[in-house]
Amino acid sequence: MTKIFRRNFFSLMVAAALPGMSFAAHANSCEETRAGIDMGSGTTKLVVAKVDTCKQRINKVLFEDQRPIGFNEDLSKSADNTLSPAIQQQGQTALRELTAEAARYHPTRFNGVATAVFRSASNAQQVIDAFNRSAQVNLKIITQAQEAELGFLSAKASMPVPLADDQMVVWDIGGGSMQMTTWLQKHDKWQPEIYQGKLASVTLKNYIIDVVKNKDLHDVSSPNPIGSLRDGVLRFVRFYATTHVSPEMKKALATRTVVGIGGVHDFSVSKQLNEKVYTLADLQKASASQVWKGDSELRGDYRATDVSNLLLVQGYMEALKIPQVTVVKANLVQGVLIQ
């Protein structure tokens, strides 16, 4: 299909050309220890793993950690569309801490991607350049389409038994963007079908604070409790999903296995539901009770978005007739590692 989904045929041909090479030697030649970084709008994640570069699979995760860094929150309060010196310092500190821990495993490289908020901030490239110099890493800002394809690759690399590309839709929700990716046959050629959405975890939270509650984002950072505003928020999400998602993607979502990746599905929604495969009924029941809770009744670093995340996913599932979501522990890091 695309380059990122093809195997490294060169390594396979070298092994075939040397009959005396043992299987173990071939396996070792394909295995490499790598570090991958996913610098998102609200969380920065790092994973060190032993990677089979020939099969594009992760053999063993050696280390993983993440830090909540509110880049999107910071940008939403900016008067000049720049990331503040304070959040830049927070990002540099977190990145140096993460890479120092990862260095104990001697990875051959520290590659990473920066996503939605860095596509928006006017000083994003300068910030990423400073991060690269400070932590000695290789971060690159990627487009939303690249993010979608990387998420698809990450899902396949992380599934115990990968599905065929035309049997699944990978649904990735971050702080500032949402992607849905599958493969369709068009004009006798397989092509990626990608939904690139702007409604995501932090953007919905800010919508509730700013528009629904009519409060100043500079003064208020949490929409909780949402309470009786729940139905209005769900109507907005359903309308957004219905009008922005293509008919082709809607058909795929209703008929294929929907695989949820990223922090919203794995770290937020599935933990609140205590389910790795959740249904619309699960979400409806949970959101009906969670919306009445304030921040003091919720736990964790992401409690400001946890409840609105339930409404975000529920609204999309209702609008697009998604029966259930299978959560896979993956983000963009897995794709970064195997590329």
C-alpha cells in the first residue's frame, strides 16, 4: 500500500542469499533497540523497545513513561498564538528527564513526532528546534494525514493478531485533533481513507467552558461538573460528527472493527469504564453519572478532560452508529519505533 506499511525486503534478501547464516544470527541482525517519542497537545510519551526491523514488529518494551504537558491549554490562552516560555521550559525539563531514563537502555536513536498544537503555534518550529538541541533527540512536526497513517501503523504493530487493513478503522483521539483511518478500494486501487477532525479532548473541554458555560478560559480550566448541560454537549458532538465525517468513513465505521488508540481511548475512557472493549451503552451509563462530579471527586492528572472525553466518544458513536470500540494500547510511538 504505502511505504510505511512495506517490510524491509533488503534484510530478507540478504538472509536468503547467505545459506550459512543461522536463524539466530538473522534474528539478531533484524533486532534493534530504539526510543520513540510522541509529543502531543497534552501529553508527551516515550517508549524504548527492542524492534524487529525486518517484520516491523515490536519484540519487547523495555521502558515507557509519559508526562502531562499542557501545550494546547497554554496556546489557547496565548494572545499572539505562541507557546509561552513557561510551557517551553516545562517541556524541555520533561523531555530531558524522559530521555535520561531511556538512555539506560542504550537505544540507537531517539526519534519522535510532534502533533496538533505544533501545527498551530506560530513559534512551533523554534520550540521543537530548542527541544532537539536540549535533549539531543530528533523531533519532527508532522501533518494530520501523517499522524493518521502513523496511528494506523502503530495499531497494527501493537495488536496481538493484526487485522487486515480493510477490516478495521483506527480511531485516534488526542488533545487537539482526531483521526480515523482505514483502507478502501477506489478505482481498482487500495487507498487510505482518512478523517481529519479538529474536535478533540482539549477542544471539547474548552468549548464547554467558553461557549456552553460562558466562562473565561483564562480563569477557568475545567468544565466540571457538567451536570444538566450533558444533553446539549452531546447534541453538539453528534452534529459535528454527522456533518464532518465522509459517507465512506461512516459506512466503514458501522461495518468494520473500530480500534481505539491514544490517550483518550486507552488512558481516559477505558479506565473510567474498566473495559478494553466498550459499547455505546457502557458510555451512556457512565457519562450520565460522571457529569455530576466536580474535580474534587475525580482523580488523576487529566480529570479536567475525563468527563468531557466520555461525551466526546459517546457523541461520535451515537452519530456514526459505532457499535463498540476495541482499545489497543498504542499511540504514535509504536509507528515511530518501527519506521
